[in-house]
Amino acid sequence: MITVHGTVRSALDPARAFAYLSTFEHTPEWDPGTPLVNKLSDGPVAVGHRYHAEAEFRGKRQALTYEVIELTASRITLRGENKAVISVDTIDVSPDGSGSKVDYTAEFTLRGWRKIAEPIARPAFNSLAGPAMDGMKKTLDSQASL
């Protein structure tokens, strides 16, 4: 398994930060590695809701189907998969002074014969974190001033 983690501190209050980030279809607004997310389920975010996402990895778009597998007042976990990878993404939002702290963890498990390439692929997966965390901070901070 390949684990990628990042932490962002924002001026946006925790409730608003979590409301924004748990709306998974907002992901393309802050994560350049995920240019497309479409909600497949109706209604407000809930466990069992599904999404179609397209991730950019090494210059190629990969389609994944995600499902919300955990949802609390400050934590959402989604499981995405396709024939090549299983991705479990967890976003935890907590108070940090007058703003919020966001911990983002993505765990990637390569499937089938690809599993042997995990050590070689790890740097490429880790390179996704910086742009995503930078985009998340910029987007959350811009909402704090609204």
C-alpha cells in the first residue's frame, strides 16, 4: 500500500471547511490531479453515495468509481476503485484557533500484477500531494474572506 498524507491549516472555520470538502464534487476546484468528479447519487452527502471521478496520473486520465464509506460531523472517507487501483481517501477537519486544520490521507493499493510496482510508483503518488494541498489551502482561505 502507498500512503500519501498532507495537512493544511486554513482561516476558514471547521464547519464550513468540512461542508465544502465533504462535497466531493468540489474536488476539481482544489485538486489539479482530479479534474472531473460527478455525483451519481441524489440528495445530500451520505454513506453509500457514489461518484464518478477522473484522476490524472502520469499524463493519463484514470476513471474511478468512489463511494462514501464513512461520514461524521468532521470526517469523510471515500473508497474509489478501478481495475488498476483501490484508493481510500480520508479527510479530517478539526478546529485550529479561529480556523481549521485539515488532515488528508490517501491510501493506494495497486491491483493484480501492478502490486509489485508499488515501490517504484510510490514517488509518483507522493508527488500528487503538494499540488493538492496547495490548492486546498488556497481554495479554503479564499472562502474564509467571503
